[in-house]
Amino acid sequence: MRHELMRFFEEPALAWTRLWGPRSDVYESGDELVVKVELPGVDPKNLDVRVYEDRVVIRGTSEEETTVEEGQFYRRERRQGSFHRVIPLDVEVVPEKARATFRNGLLELHIPKAEPADDGHRVPID
């Protein structure tokens, strides 16, 4: 029974460690895109957020606050170390006008959408 219990706890934790990336929501709100990223326990000083015309790139580090010196872990899911997340954007944005806030472990980006491209310039044919 103990072996099965330990396997139950270890396998999801190992998979989580290999695949960890911060969870995000991306949606349109009027003339801007809003990107919300969950980053609990991350100090904003340890974040590098870059906005490009077609994607948002978030890099950072998460540090564990306490260390357990005694006993054994039965389950350990809290992550620490570096992370990298690329969030593709389906619409073109204006990166230079992006704004960000970070409160209670939630990074929120507001990025204005680029003006739709016009139909181009019609060239007369001689």
C-alpha cells in the first residue's frame, strides 16, 4: 500500500516539474489584449517580460522560501528554479505601449492592438 501511495504522489509531481510553465489567460478587451499570468511566490524583481508584435515572452526565477531539514517529503509540488514561457498572440500588437502590473502573484499585461493594415496602395498600370 505504501509503495502505491508514494507512486501516486511522485508521478504527478515529476510530470509537473518537467512541464511547468506559468498558467495564463489571454483575451481581447476593446482595443487591447489582456494577458494574465499566475506567478505565485515570484518576486517581480526576478521577472523579465518582453512583448513582441506576435508574442509575449516571460522569463524568471522562483525561489523556495523555506527548507525542511527534518523528516521526509511525501509530496513536493512547489516549484523553484527558472522558467520560460512564450505566449503567442493571434493579433498584431504595439509592443512599445504595453503596460504591466503585478499584484498578489498575478502579472497582468495590457497591450494595445495594432491598427489593422489598410488595403495597401493601389498602383495604376500604364
